[in-house]
Amino acid sequence: MEDSNSVIVQNVTKTFRIYHEKRNSIYEYVASILDRQKAVDELSVLRDVSFSVKKGEMLGIIGFNGSGKTTLLKIIGRIYHPDKGSVITNGKVTPFLELGTGFNGELTAKDNIIIYGVILGFTKKEIKEKIESIAKFAEVERFLDTKLKNFSSGMNARLAFATAIQVNPDILLVDEVLSVGDISFQEKSFNTFMDFKKRGKTIIFVSHALDQMRDICDKILWVHDGIIKSYGNPSTVIDEYKQFASTRDKL
Amino acid sequence: MSDSLFREIWERRSLIMLFAFNDVKLRYRNSTLGFLWSFLEPLLMLTVLYLVFTNIIKSVVPNYPLYLLLSLIVWYMFQRATTMGQTSLLDRAGIIQKIYFRREVVVVSSCLTAFIMMGFEFGAFAIFVVAFKFVPPLTILLLPLLLIDLFIMSLGVSLFLSAMTVYFRDLKFIWQIILQALFFVSPIIYQLNMFPDKIRTLLQLNPLVSLLDITHGMALYNTLPTLKESMYLGISTCIVFIFGYVIFKLKSKNLIEEL
């Protein structure tokens, strides 16, 4: 049975240090020992969060801004290290946290595809073979030799997305990327995710598009102030969340 | 554990090469002299030092211009690698906050940038060797071993500095001062045997000093280091590297959120 889980999050706790005045020099460090005022506050972002996602499942994460959703994704994506607890992942994880990491306006679209592809984990040769199909998907075939600074933001997003989906991950972490681009691009990227789903990929995504999530997610996880407020059937959780949000707004 | 470290870094070799070569390009692109700059930088330094010190030291050190150039090439490698390595995590913050790969990758690539630049400078060295009609001894063939040692040593220092600098930003300035001091206590301008034995032994405790000393001997004077000297260099390099790596490991856990 254990094999069917593709992500297991166990008792994950994460605390960030918030500096009142930034103390990152040796001088200030020494001064802070002499002056015993507390300059650092701890902000507990996630507390004892546990859940698991089965292989091929689509999990939606909802919650207010600042509730810890992105931090949770970053911990699953190994970018942050949890203070306590552990994350077990079965298979290759690709975070779609912010598309176009490492893009450089001074370089051509082609060069940027190569750089971004290599950052995502391809070898140079592998990504070069994919340039054509990336350009086609992003609808920028004619502009491969154009410098990226001359691209519109839509073209930029399409190019980044087209490159990122070339990675063939087992687990996708998606942070609100569906909300960039125009309607036709949104539809295209939406279809891409559905396609990933059909192929049995595990997808965890953060979004505020509740109605869309109700339709496509298998389960919803509601994070509030660093703890799991509710978890389970999409309709049930989303209704709870909506109700909670409306009563809070009234206060 | 360490097996997966090397595997994960090896799997990212494409990324390491990409970062390293892009940095080399960036360093030369903005100057009209471009690639030539890599030759000019050490040449200018060489000229200045040569003019200043020639009368004092020339008579004592055989092939003094070559001696000086070789010292400078090795020194520049160490200086650039540690300076770029020190800020590598901060410089690539935008990427490592978004995508996971071994953080060591960015430090390794910075050191590699310096290593590639050193390669160009050895081109200049070869030209000088020909111009001075100098016939290098056979022992020069062992030089690559020393350069690998130099790379590992620089990487160890860079790993330590890069992790610590995320927490203490002023280490950047402190390291520049330490580098200046290191320059003068290393046999770059002078030769070690100009000092009395006691001071010499003391200076030689610094692995960089013993590396420079052995390099000169092998590349210019047909002398191989004694077994004791080679062992000391090898072991001290390992210690520097392991120390740097352990500190990096300890500090790197929560490093991303401190960037």
C-alpha cells in the first residue's frame, strides 16, 4: 500500500526568523551579544502538518494569503528544509513555482531556452533537441533569434511554460501559474496539466480559482495559519472555506 | 550519503559548465579588449611588480619574470575563485530560491570560472616561455596535479566563505583584507629561501605557500618536492576542503531563507 503514495508529508514544522533590524554582519552580531535586546522574532509558518498524496492524484491547496501554502510547496520541492518532520517523495519532483527562473533579457529566446532547460535539469544536448517543439508550443517560432527583452510579457510566459513542461516529472508542484497569460494560453496550460494527470502524474497545486479546483482536484487541503484546517473531498472543503471566508469578512 | 553527493553534482555537470562559461563570457564581454583582457590583467601586474622588484630580487631568483608570472597565475586563480565563490550563493539567490539542486553546484561553478580563466593565462605563460627562450624542465608535466590540488583548496575555502557570507555579509570585505595579507606572506614576489629557516617553516604551514613553492620548483627549476612536502600539501588540502564542506553542510540547511 505504501507504494501508492507519491508524497508523504509527516509532522512538518517550519519557523522563519523575522529580523527587526537586519543583523547580518559580524559587527552587528557581536554588538547584539553585548546588547541583549531580542532582535529576532520567530514566525511559525507551518505547524505539525501531515498528509499524503497518492500517485496520480491531483491535490489542491487553498488558504488565505500568508497561510503557508507556498512554504509548504517549497518544502515538498526541497527548497526549504523543514525544522521538524520529514517529506518523502517517490519520483522526480518539478516545482513550477515561478516560471522563467534565470531568464536574461539580453540573450536570444533560443539561448534562454537552453539556460532555463539546463537549470531545470536537462543536459545541453537534450534541451537543444527540444527547442523546435518548445517554440512551437509557445508560438514563438519566428522569434527564436530575438532578444528576450523584446518579447511581450505574454510571449515570455508562454516560452517559460513551454520549456518547463518539457521536464517529465512524476510529481508537479504548481504555484498559481495558471493565472498568467491570456485566456487562450490559460486554456492551453490547463489542458497540459490535465494531460499530465491523464498520464498518471501526481499534481499538487496552489490556486485561488476555487470553482475550477472543485472540478479538477481529487482532494483539497485547506491551510490556515500554518495548520491543516480541513482536508478531503473538494466540494466539502471548498464550501467550508467559502463560509469561513465570508464570516471573517463580516467581522 | 557522500555517494549521492557526487552523483547529484555529476548529474548537474551541464549546469555547472553553463554557469561557469557564462561567467567567463560576462567577465570579458563588457570590455572592448574582450578576451585579450585575460592576458593583459596579469601582464600589467607583472610589469608593475617586475619594475619595482627587479633590482632587489632579480639577481637572486633565476628566470625572475617567469617566476613572477607563474606566481601571479596561481595567485589569481585562488583569489578569483574564493572571491567569486564567496558571493556565489548570494549572486544566484534568484535561482536557488526557486529550483532545487545541490547548492554546492553554484560554488563549484564559480571556482570553475576562475579555473577556466587560469587556463587562458597559462596560454600567456606559454608565450612568455617561448619569448624568453626558456626550456621548461620535464617536471613541468606534473603541474596539472598541483592545479587540481589548487582547485580543491580554493573550493574548500569557497564553500566555507559562501555559507558564512550569507549570514555575515561583511565577510566580503574582511576576506579582501585577508587576501591582501596572504599575498604578502606567500612566495609570489620573493622566494622562500630568502628567509631564515624558522620563518620559512612557519610560512610553509600555509598550504597555499607550500603549493606555490612546489609549483615554482616543478615548472621552472626541475625540482620535485620531497615526500614530506607532498604529503603535507595533500593532507592540508584535504583538511581545508573537508572543513569547508562540513561548515557548508551545517550552515546550508536554513540558508535559503536567509538570502
